[in-house]
Amino acid sequence: MILKFNIWLPLLSILFSTCSAYVATQENCCILDQRFGNFCPTTCGIADFLNNYQPAIDRELQILENKLQQISNSSDTTEQLIREIRRIYVPGPSTQPNVMPGYTQKSRGLIEEIIRYENNIISYENTLQELTEIILQNNNKIQILKQKTMQLETQCQNPCKDTVEIQDLTGKDCQDIANKGARQSGLYFIKPMKAKEQFLVYCEIDTLGNGWTVFQRRLDGSEDFNKNWIQYKEGFGHLSPNDQTEFWLGNEKIHLITTQTTIPYALRIELEDWSGQTSYADYAHFKVGSEEDKYRLSYAFFTGGDAGNAFDGFDFGDDPSDKFFTSHNGMQFSTHDNDNDRFDENCAEQDGSGWWMNRCHAAHLNGKYYKGWRILKGFFWDKDSTRKATKLKWRNSEFTPTSVG
């Protein structure tokens, strides 16, 4: 039922008349008090208040009256529209109850579709933004690669220069090169008698003319010695002309050099501990067998040196067999993937490097590199703590053994 707003008009007229009846003048007021207009026991204060604010109130009442009139007119129009709708759309038994829910359901479906499309659009926009960023990054990388390519092209236009100095003399080993007059230690090509082609080695030539072929070097742990059988066979690491890199020459090369003649080779092992103290051990008639024999190590005897004779094994004092099971003479080479030791388990896998293992060892110069002192762990010699640096080398025994050069 529509509310009739016309009934408010007489009420507004009565309110206006009431306000006018209470209007008084300053002469009718008794006591003036500026804190709240004029105050006295009569209605003079209220009259003075209305005198001051009546014009504004009249304007506001007029505005309200106009708005009420507009609302009344709108209500009449709305009431007419409702009557017209009721006249045209009379509820029937088969129209409104069935049709309206269908339209409502379709509207909801359309709204859900719109929301889904909006979400897809937002997702596509995010994906597009990510792809745009990736494209920008790739473009930057392409520009960097183009610059590097141009630099390489410019560099390749210049004549190539070998930055590593390799000596001109060659021979079957380093002693042969020294016999030909070489007096400078460095990198040389050698070709043993049984070798199919020459290969590079580091030759250490001392002041007495001894030419030592270095086949193992450890300095700082920069090279990982935990390698497989093939890597120990071929060799790994890096040779440098100043003897400042770590490497293993390769078991096959060691075999070819030490078995090429009937003249025996002398082995020297040089050691340095973490206090800077150096020591050495010498062995006579050193050689390494073929791959068929698992690169078996053999020597005749220990000839001297202040490092001691760890290759002959170590007696721990617990069992007479200690020395026998820790000796390295006659042992085959073992790696983690080719176990040839005398232990029930794999010594090379357990210690993380290849070596001439027994059960397991009294010396292990290819062991894991530890910085600082460690007892019987890492790479060591005899019962002493780990070493800082090692060098394994040999020379032709035609020359009398000398002190460390």
C-alpha cells in the first residue's frame, strides 16, 4: 500500500504557525545573558533564538516542502505504473511461475560466465606480463651473447698464441732429455719406446743433471683424486710449467715409461707437512705393470730417506701380520669401480681415491685432502698426520742417487 505524502503539508503549516506565535521582541525580554541568547523565566530566550534563526529554518522548511511534493508526485506516478503492470501481466496458471525462474537461472548463468571470463582475462594478463618480462630478459642475454661473440670473432682474427711454454727437446723420458743438454725444469714431450705417440710431462731437472719425471703432484686440494679406473689410467689434473698444479700423470703412461728398458728406475717420494718441514723416501728398481696386471706396483728395496719406509708396511704392535697387510710392494691398483685389494670391502671406495691398496695401507698419498693436521685420515705417509704437499717422481738409475734437488 502506497503511503500518501500529502498529509505532511498541513502539518508543516501548523509547525510554521506555532513558531511564529512564539516570536517576541527585545523589549518584552527581562534579563539579557549573552552566554545563551537572552534568558528569563518566560519564553523570551526562545523567542530571541527564533528571531535569529527563523529565516534559515523557513528556507529549510520550504525546501522540505518542495521535496515532499516531489516525492508525492513520484509516488503517484509509481502507483499508476504498478496498476498498469498488474493490469497487463495478470498471473496465470502456466506463465509466471515457470517463465520467471528460467530467466533467473539464465541470468545467473550469464553472470557466472562473465565472472569466469573476467578471471581468465586477469590470468592471461598476468601470464602475458610474465612472458613479457622473460622476453626482455632473453633479449638482454642475447645482447650480451652478441657482444661476447663479437669479442671472440675479433680475438680469433688475431694469430693464435700458445700461452704455455713447452720446451723443444724431446726424449724417451726426462733423464734422456737432461742427457741431451736440457737444464731447465718445465713441460716436455716424451715418447717411451713402447708408446704409440708422444705425450706431455713435467720434467724436474736438478743442478746435478738428474732428470726426474713427475707423475703425481699435490699442493692445495684443488684437484679431486676420487676418480674411476679409466681416469686413473689416462691421467687427470693439469700440468703447468712452474710445477704449481695438481695432477696424476696416468697409470698407462707410468707403465710405458718404467718398463721400456732393462735399466731400472729410482723412485723418490717428497713430502711436506703443515709446519713446512720436508722429507723424502727413495726406492730402487721401481716399475708399474700393465693394465692386464692391474698396474701392479713393484720395487726392489728402500734405499733411504728421512721420511721412513712406509711402502714396506707398518707394525701397529697388535698383530704380527700388521706389516704384511699394510705393505704396498706387489699390490695392484684399486679404484672405487675396480677393487683389487686384499680387503673384504673396497678400500678405494672407503677412502675416496685410487691407490695401490693392500688391506688397506700404511701410506696413502692420493687420499682425500684435509687442510690441517689429521691422524691417519686423508692422504698420509706412515703413521704420521696428513701432509700438506707431495711429489712422486722417478729417474733413470744409471745416475747415482743424490740429495733432493
